[in-house]
Amino acid sequence: MLTKKADDIKSSEITEEKLYFSRRNFIRAGALAASTLATGFAYRQLFIPEQKIVLNEQEIPNIQPSSIKLPLANNDKPNDFTDITSYNNFYEFSTSKSGVVRASKNFVARPWTLTVEGLVNKPKTFDLDELFKISPLEERTYRMRCVEAWSMVIPWVGFPLAKILEKVEPLSTASYVAFETLYDPERMPNQYKSPASLFSVLDWPYVEGLRIDEAMHPLTIMAVGLYGKILLPANGAPIRLVVPWKYGFKNIKSIVKIKLVDHQPRTTWSSEAPSEYGFYANVNPEVSHPRWSQAEERRIGDFTYRPTLLFNGYAEQVGNLYSKMDLRTFF
Ligand code: MTE
């Protein structure tokens, strides 16, 4: 979300504000040449697929309806499959939203293991078969609000993260959950680092974190598919986090490790630009990003803006998690 002129956006559409970069981030900014996370505005009309990329779409059997009631409004029509699978943020492959699908199309997410460790009674490494059977797979249609002020509605297939955590029996000292994406530059080409580490796009691997009560919340899921199909590489195959009341960057993709810890873990974007991206990253129309307002968003496919809702419209479900917190301080 650091910026320089993006290759895929017109210069007139890039925010003009001067940015402060730490020395390290200034160097890294050069490598983020195609990033639009930094601009705060992403325009679908700039996204022109070069040609149809043929991807291996596999149906998931026995998907159950959501086990919990989901607050969706009449105007929350799910985005179409093509939008969701070809307009992506996944910097391990490309900093261009329309470039991720092509750059990731040969990524093979099998075999795969997910290790869950740290402050738990029963650390365990799960393979994909075990993960797919951990709990009935449910369809969870959620709004997703990117910190850049665009949004989508996505019919995920997944199961509550709590189901994994229950299996490993967290200790009472486990107060946070840390997540880590695969680090494998052979398979994720943008993870390449020069020997001096000057030109890495981000400090890999991508890491994220939640407080334990956020992680155990029934809305928090691990997604393995969308639109009834196995997750494609561009969307974080084979397994990714989805926390619908937080900005999209919390939804870490292609996870290989979960660690229960007793301290707030480091998270990728809050360490890249701490004044811009917080640990909590709860969607909040009243707390602006330093370079743009978060009061409105543009749903991909729409031409007009709509108001952004507190906690992305999930306030009734999750507001109590933050009742004693100043949301401006803990943004
Ligand atoms: N996870 C990893 N590992 N790498 C990333 O670059 N981008 C994040 C998040 N998860 C990202 C990631 C951001 S900024 C967003 S908005 C969402 O993924 C986008 O998810 P989508 O491409 O499936 O819509």
C-alpha cells in the first residue's frame, strides 16, 4: 500500500499527496511500482483482461447453507465469478490487480499442510483432506471491503476458524493468533529478494494476526472455495482467512502456519506503514485513512459510491468485541 505510479492506472487518477516513507520503505517503494493499494482508489474500468485464462475449476460437493444468519442487504448482490477471480490483491504474484490471475495460474496448491502450534495443548499439522473434513463446509456470502475503498460481495465456501483452534486446544495464555502465508519464491515469483533485500516487494512471508476472541468469532472463517468451487490460486488457494468486518488486507491468503501467542503479532501492512494501516483494521467510515476518506466505497461493478458501514455492516454481531476500545486509537 506504498505507492509509486502504478503501471495500470492513469497518472491523473493517482492521489497527489506527498508520502512519507521510512528509508527502508522508500527503497521498497521502487519495487511497488504497480501497487494501487497505495492510491486508495481502484477503478474497474482500468481492468481489461488480456484474454480469457483457462483455469481448473473444480466443484466442491456437499456444501451446506450458512449455519448462522448473515446480514446482507437487498443491494448486496454477489459479484460475478469473473470479477472475484480476476481482480485481486496478491502481491506474492503481482502488484497489478489484473496481473495476479495470469501470474498465479500455474501455482499448484497440492499437497499442502497447515501447521497450528504455539500456546496450545495439541499442536498439529493438518493436510488438506483433514481440513476439508474438519467441519461441514458452508456457504458464507460476505461483503468484502478493501482499504482502498472498493468492495465486493463474495459467496465463500469454508468453515469457522474456531473449528481448527478447538482441535489444538489453546492454552489460557494464548491471547492472539498469528497467521503466515507460504514463503516459496520458486512458486510465488514476487517473493524474490535481492541479496541485499533492497528490492523485495514486501517483507515476506505475508503475516497477519487476530485477537483470540476475533479468531473464535463465528463469522471468522477459513475459506477453501467460492461460488461452490475450489479456491483458485489468485484468491489464496488452497486456504485463506476471511474476517468480513475488517479491511481486506486482514484476509491472508495461502496460509501454511497458524501460531497462538501471548502478544500482538507483527502484521505485514501495519509494519510497512504503521500510520496508515493498523493491527485491528476494522472497517470504519469515521476513521479516515491518512490519505483518503473511508466514508464511501465503490462496489465493483457499480459506477456510483455507496456509504461504508461501521464494521462493514456486521456491527450487531461484532460491536461488543470493541465496546471498551477507542476505535481511533486502535484503528
Ligand atoms: N494475502 C497475501 N498473502 N498477500 C496479499 O498480497 N492481499 C490482501 C489480502 N490477502 C494479500 C493477502 C488484500 S490487500 C486484499 S484486499 C485481499 O487479500 C484481496 O483478496 P481477493 O484478491 O481474493 O479479493
